[in-house]
Amino acid sequence: MAPLHPPFQANRCGHLQVSELHSIYWEECGLSSGVPIIYLHGGPGGGIDENDRRYFDPTHYRSILFDQRGSGKSLPHACLQDNNTWSLVADIEALRCHLEIDRWIIFGGSWGSTLAVAYAEKHTERCLGLILRGIFMLRQEELAWFYQAGASMIFPDYYEAYQAVIPADERHDMMRAYYKRLTGDDEVEKLKCANEWSTWETTTSKLLFDPEYTTKSQDPKWALAFARIECHFFVNAGWLKEGQLLQEASKITHLPITIVQGRYDMVCPAKTSWDLYQALGGDSNTNVEYKIIGDCGHSAHEVGIEEALVDAVEKFKSLKP
């Protein structure tokens, strides 16, 4: 199992105007003539950081990373207007055209896996393969598990803080109650709810609680984008029909796909990764590799997950654009 590559800098970066309102920040790393691979961050709203590029060998890959609408360095910050799954899919295509890339590998975890599958099903001819982690297909049962009742059975202490900011008579629909406050006019309440929404996810993301990992939830700028954009997408069911991405998985069964899943993922439980694996053909499809990492949770920043992802990226070196 290979560790992350040592830190390295981006070769170039910029902003791409993708609509009258939105401009997305992007960066290009590694070998300019290398095999293109695009990193899709989680959330939605999570943004990228410098460690994300370290999955990709800079002597082989031309890696592309970008902040999705409203996230990270993209502008306007935390904006919900004209921000949905299909606008993000269109942005990926716009970025591909801007960088003059014909085909590329799609790499995404958590919400990034949702977006990766949505993009691949719509633009299959532009995909060399997919590397997916912590699978999330944005079905109602998945949202209910984490935000309403399910993960709360495992983390009742952390859940207490998450639900405490919502009046008891609104707790039957936590996402809707949060959305009302995250899009309201009370700035103090908005930031408080952004902090608690974000903290609930960061405290439950690793197999063992990592206080350092939760510190970004205390950053009001990061938490506001993360909570507002996530909640916006989730109350709108991602602008997807229920189960749509699994139902249309037959469109991508010919592509090489690696699925990496933490056994004890409490944010995106392993059943969803199994459902995707089966929708792709399961054991009968030799294009698909399914890896359960036995001592990990959801986060991409657990050693077992990191190593499995680097291994997958190394294996994909056999692909040619």
C-alpha cells in the first residue's frame, strides 16, 4: 500500500467564468503532457486543499483540481443561486474544453463520487475511468440515515449538539429546519447553524475521533459554504430522480472503475457502495474493483483509505488518453 506523494505545487491556476454569476477556481499540477485526471471534492461545498493533489504522481499525471460553485476560492462565495448538480456537471465539461483535454480519469469521494457518476453517465465518451471513494448516491434513505436518524444511534453525544440549535417542534425534518436558518436573514443564527452542521459531519467522519480534523468546522467562511451548499443540494434531492444514478449505471459498465469504501463509514454507509457495485454488474463485471477498507470510516484522510486511493491511481497508470 503506497502512501501519499510528497507535497508539490500547482503548475498554474486561474478562474474560469462558467456563468454570468459564477467563476470557478482551478489548478493544474504534475506533468503537462501526462494522463489527465480530475479531482472532484466532497460536500458539496467542501472545496479543495493542497493535500488533495498528493494522490497523483506528478511525474505521470496531469492532475486538475477545482473548487465547485460557491466553494473555496470560487466566486461568489457560498452562493446558492444557479448552483445545482447539472450546473456542476456542465462546469466540468467547460473546464475540460478550456484546458483542451480530450478524455480524463474521474476521481471523487463522498459527494465527489456522486458528481463523478453523474458526469460519467452524461459524458461517458470523455471518461477514461473512475476512482470513487465513500460512495454517496444521494437517495433519501442515505440522507435520512445521516441527518435524521441512523448515525445518531452511533453518535448520540455529537448528535445532541447538532439537534440542539433546532427547536423541538421542527426536529422531525432536520434538513429543512437547518435550510430555513442557513438561508435566513439572522446572520448570527446562520453562522451558528453552519458550525453545528459542519461539526456533525467532521466529528463522525473518521473511525476514531480526530479533534484536529474538526477544526475547519470552526472556520466560519468554510463552514458557511459547506453547510449552505450541502443543505441546498440535499433538500432539493440533488435535482435527481430517486435512485437515478444507480438506475443509469449501465451507461458506464464498460469503464474501468475502482470503488474504495471504509467498512465503518458512518456518513456514507457501505451499503451504498455495495448497491453501486451491484448496479455496475458486481462480480460479473471485471472492469470494476470493489475494495472495503476494514479499519476506516468515511474520511479520505485516514491512512488505509489514502493508501488504497494511491494504489488505485497507480493501477490506472496503464490507461492511455
